[in-house]
Amino acid sequence: MPHLGRGIGVCQHSADQNLHELPLADLDQRDNTRLQWTRVNDLPDFVYFNHSIHVRKGVGCATCHGRVDKMPLMYQEAPLTMTWCLDCHRNPAQYVRPRDQVYNMAWERPSGDPDLGKRLVEEYKIGSVEQLTSCSTCHR
């Protein structure tokens, strides 16, 4: 599990998050101890998942993790099943957002720009549906 500083680094990207509102961060730094993490999202060992490729391709944190800025305690928002993942891999334009909005939990797709997702899929060079749904994309 990651050190608290890793989670804090992600939280710093959220416009709604104020680090001074995180008492656990103070506890971790004050006592120089590691907090005990409880895994919330646990994929089977046969699934390969890499956060960085999803972030680079414009998949927002809230897409999979939900509005963590509004969760007093983390919970699993999405089922993270194969069917759920394939829905995104088959229709990436529905889920992709501008890269500068990946960490923005409150981002909403602009209603006046119905082609935004399609343009971002092309701009970010997101693979074809055939590539994204190939077994070896997620199972290695």
C-alpha cells in the first residue's frame, strides 16, 4: 500500500481538497509512523491495471473511484468487473476528459460540446476498440 504522502500528492490536485482538513496527514507526519491502509479496490491477480496510462489518456479519478472528495471514508464506488471495464474500453469517448481535468472531481462534460470525447480520443491517440478489448490489454 502507498505511503500517505502518495495519497496526499493526488489530493493536492483536487481544487476542492484542502490539506489542512486532513488530520490523518498531521498524525502521520507528527508521529513519523505509517498509517494502516485498508485496501478498497482490489483487482484479481490475473488483471493487469496501470493507473498512469489511464491518467495520460484522460480518464478522471472520479470515473472509477467516485467523488472521493465527498467521501468521509473511502468505499468502492464502481464494481470494477470485467463488464464494467469493457464498457469504457468499448466507448472511451464517453469517459475521457481533458488531461487538465483528470484530478477535478467535480468536472462535468460540457453539454454544448457533444464531440469533445471523440476529439480527445483522437488527440490522445487512444487505441481502437479492437486494441482496447484485446484480452492481452488487461490480462498478461
